[in-house]
Amino acid sequence: MIQVVNKRFYKIGAVGVTDIPKSGSQTVEAIADVVMDDSSLCQVSNLIAFIREPIDRLKSLYKFQRYVYHLAEQPIRCWNCFIEWVLETDEIHAKPQADFLFGTETLYKLEEMDSVLQRLTGTVVERKNQTAMAVPYTDYRIDDIRDKYQADMKLYAGL
């Protein structure tokens, strides 16, 4: 049985954009004409999504979790603790991107967002929520991470 994780989409002109946490959603939301749920998808001509490299997405989530908003019940103070949480949680920000894509017709790498959004809007779009802060990344439990995000890694590699 297919489970639709996300029921939030953005409409930009005639195109719908699937909302995937930590994959450019703040930028898309800032320029969207409307925020919709799945009952409004008949109003769009194409449903697209931006896929982020899975390890980069985890690094971004780590920064978000540690410095902006504590998604876990308590602050996470190190990368290894964060990975333990990611592997155990069902929190929406840590779900694989592939879980959000039911019905999505066209996929782009997150790196293509600027050019895709410019084509859709006709203007240069200012990206939101970008940071250059370093993350203390290690390969801790990398095989488990690859297992959990296997579909994401295949999707991203195939784009």
C-alpha cells in the first residue's frame, strides 16, 4: 500500500511543486501563488519536486535541529547523536524524500532550483534559508543511513 506522507503542495503559475522538508521548500513557499493540499492537484498542469543530495539534506537537518528548532524531544549536541535520532524517528523532516513523491511527474536536483524557478516565474528568485555553516560530519552508521535513504540516493543519482 502506498502511503502519501505529504499533502502540501505549492502552485506557481500552472505548475505544482511538491513540498519536501529541507529541499528548498522555504524558497518555493515564498514565491508560490497558493499553498494547496492534494485535493487541489487537478488545478496544475504538472507536478514537480526538487531532490536534495541525501547526505547534504541530513547536514542541513542537523543544523536546523541543533540551532533553529529542536525536533527531537531534547537538544541534540553531536552528529552521532543526531544520526541515532534520524534512524529512529518518524519525524517528517527526517523521512526519505521518496516518501513525498507520490504523483510527482518531474524531478529536478535542488541545484537546478534557481533556473527552474526563474523559468516558471520569469524573474530571478532569491533563495531562502541557505547557510554556509560547517557541520561536524562523520561516516557514523553510514550503512544504516544508506539503507534508510536508499531510494533517495537512487533518485538523486538518476537525475
